[in-house]
Amino acid sequence: MSGTGRKVDEVRRMLEGPHPQVPAELAARAAERGGRLLRRRRILRRVWLLTAAAAVVAFTVWAVVVQPWQVPPAETTPPLNGW
């Protein structure tokens, strides 16, 4: 018998045997934990979206103030008139 066959037989013996008792409050505890996980994910998603929105606003304000798309003024001397 191969190793896989032994494992299959062992699993079948475990499943045919007496089943352990499940605590009565297990479903309630699982539902409570699932609710906590969902709330945590929802809060993290909102925080991430607020952070992303704040970054977009900050970038927009910086771009409006600095105007990086404009060419900087030339640094040459002014023309001399009346020489």
C-alpha cells in the first residue's frame, strides 16, 4: 500500500469514528468574529480612501501654487537702452 493509500484509510477511519461535541456557542462566536473582521476591513478601506483623497488634494494644491508646467523666467540681463 502506498503512502497516499494509508493516508486515505486513516482519514476514513477518523471520519467513521465518533464525532466530537461542538460547543453550543461556536456559531455565535464565529459570527461575532466575522463581524469584527468585516468592520475592521471596512474601516481600513475608508482610511485608505481618505488618505488617497488627501494625497490627491495636496498634489492639486501644490500644482496650482507652483505651476510646474510653466517655463521658468530666463535669467538674462535686461536690455540696455540709451547707450
